[in-house]
Amino acid sequence: MFTLLRRTTLTHWIFIGMIGGILVGWLAPEFAAGLKPLSNMFLRLIKSIVVPILFGTLVMGIAGHGDDMKRIGRLALKSFAYFWVMTAIALAIGLVFGNVFRPGDGVILPPPDPNAGVPTPAPTTFAGFIDHAFPTSFFAAASQNYVLQVVVWSTLFAIGLAQAPAGRGKDTVLAFAEGIAEVMFKFVAIIMKFAPIGIGAAMAVTVSHSGIGVVLNLAKLVATLYGALFAFTLIALIPIALYARIPIREFIKKVKEPAMIAFTTTSSDAALPLAMQRMIEFGVPRRIVAFVMPTGYSFNLDGSTLYLGVASLFVAQAAGVELTLGQQLLMMLTLLITSKGIAAVPRASLVVLAGTLSAFGLPLEGIVVILGVDELMDMARTTINLVGNCLATAVMARWEGEWGNEDETAVGEAAVSEPPRPH
């Protein structure tokens, strides 16, 4: 019995909590409604880490690569331009699928925590958006959870830090930002240990309000995401591979094994060493793999970004909020910025989603509903993250005119024995 409990992973406990919550909400709706404080506790903990984790990861993601970008500026510029374009395409596809299939229709979210502050909706005009983006005080923006203001200030701070002369002061600030990011991700891991209880309670409350039919909406959400990711592959990944004259059949053979690792473990990190080795064997020079792959893990998470677009619309639809085209474009711009610099670790997208919902005045209660099936969605989006970054290395090698110029196959294993850690 104890052996079985020790072997039960967090994923299993989350599914157990979700199923238990559904049953409690269905069979004892009055009792289920009283479980809301447990879900509120989980939501408050998640909300509390949004600002520090964004600050730490953005500063490290930008300033931490300052020296590399000076040394290989052309590759860096091409890589970041590629990352932004692919991210924008992923977001657009996610928003289209979310609007067409509307997986959140029919879901009735439980009422928000009455003791929580009411989030301020994002401005609906471009001028208002620009005016809202710049804070008068970083600490005021942080205390109000104005995510976009935190992102803008952190980005400018990181650019200034990258331009500062090398020395003890700069190293100290970088170490501080890295320390914040590392501690916050450990904090996420601690919070996620409470997730089965928080998610179970949230599902119980949701089913007590919405009825058992909410399960069908969650299945529709998963199907919508998988369909959107498949469309992204057809619309973005395959055309760019053809344009860059990447041999697709050979590429699939090389990326197949790391993709399976990413799918089954829902961890891009677990597949990183093998993916780097396979890309070197594929003919991509080591220096390009060593820069593009880890950088892409912070700035080119296409699957996670697409998921954020679908999930945000799901929550808006469940909350009965009809976002205008202008608001959706502003949301897309916000996600385009806030998704950068987030480390490729499990549940990192949760932080960005929480910040985006707060910025647009949408209830965080939608997050715990989504988390019930997040593992199923995480498998697919992590795989697309990995494949997208592998393809990015090949495309950059072709654009740099260095495809297959070096015989790296023999040294591939040595090159990835100590791979650069994604920030």
C-alpha cells in the first residue's frame, strides 16, 4: 500500500483530485459549494508569484544573453526575429480556434473570492494600452499585479543591465535575478503539491454550479488545443521547413526520439540533451545549436504560447465576457510579451496565464478548472515546443550558410554532455 502511494506521481494525484471533485460536486452540491476556501488558497498562492517570477526570468533571459548577442549579433538578431514571428503565428492560430470552437461556452465558473481585489481590465484602445504599459512605480505595479507594467519595466531594466560594464555590480544583480527565478520555480513546485486539493475543491465547486456537463467542455478544450497545434504544424512549421529547404523526412527521423521523451514526460528539459545531439548529427553546427536551442527554450515556446491564447479565451467565454477584436489583439500583444523569458518547466505557462487573466479583468477561477486537464494539454504543447526549437536551429544554420559545413556527428555526444541550461 505504502509502495503504491510512493509511486503515485503528482499528475496522478491531480487526476484523482479532479475526479473526486467532480463526484463530490455532482453527488453533494451543497457540501461542494463550501469547499471554495481551499480553491481560493491555491489561487492566491499562484497569484503571489506572478511578479517575482516574471521579473527574474525576463532579466535573466535578456541581460543573461548580453555577451552572447554582442559576440554573435547577426545570429541573435535572426533568431529573435524568427522567434517573434513564430510566436505571433501561434497566438493567432490559438485565438482563431478559441473563437471558432468556443470551448468555454456553457461553463459557469464559481463566484470569485469576495476578499480578493477586483482586477483592472486592460484598456480597450491602443493609446490607452500604451499609456497603461508604463508604470509610475515598479512597486505600485507589482502590488496591483499590473503584469504588463511589470514586464515593460523589467525589460527596460534588463536592457540597461546588459549594457552595463562587466564587473562585480552587474554579476551581483544577475545573480540576484537568477536567484529569484530559481526560488520562485521551487515555490511553484511547493504550490503544486497542494494542487490536487485545490483543483479537487475547484472542480467540486464548479460542478455544483455548472452541473456534470462541464466535463464535456473540458474534453472540448483539449480537442480544440490539439486541433490548433496540428494546424500550427501545417501552417507554420512545415512551410518554414520547406522554405529553408530542410529535408523534412530526415528531420522527423532525428527529432522523433526527443519528441517522444517530451510528450511522455511533459518536460522539455528532459529531452534537451538528446535533441541537441540529434540536431548536431543532422548537420547543424554546434555553436548554432548551443545558442539557438537554449535561447528558444525561453523565447520560442510556440506550443505553450498557442495554449495561452486558447486558455485565455476559454476563461473569458466561461465568465460570459465577450472580448472585442481590439481587446483580443491587445491580449495577443500582451501574451506576445509576457510569454518571453518564461523557463521551459512544467506549469510555467500557468504563471503567464494568471497574469494575463488579471490584466484583462478575467476570473482566476478558470485556471483551476483548466488544471484538471492540463496534463493532457501539456503533453502536446511541450512536444511542439521541442520540435519548434529543433527546427529553429536547422533554419538558422541554413540562413547562416553553415548547414552541414562541419562534420559534427562524431563529437555530437561530447558537445551535449554539459548542455547550456535554458534560462
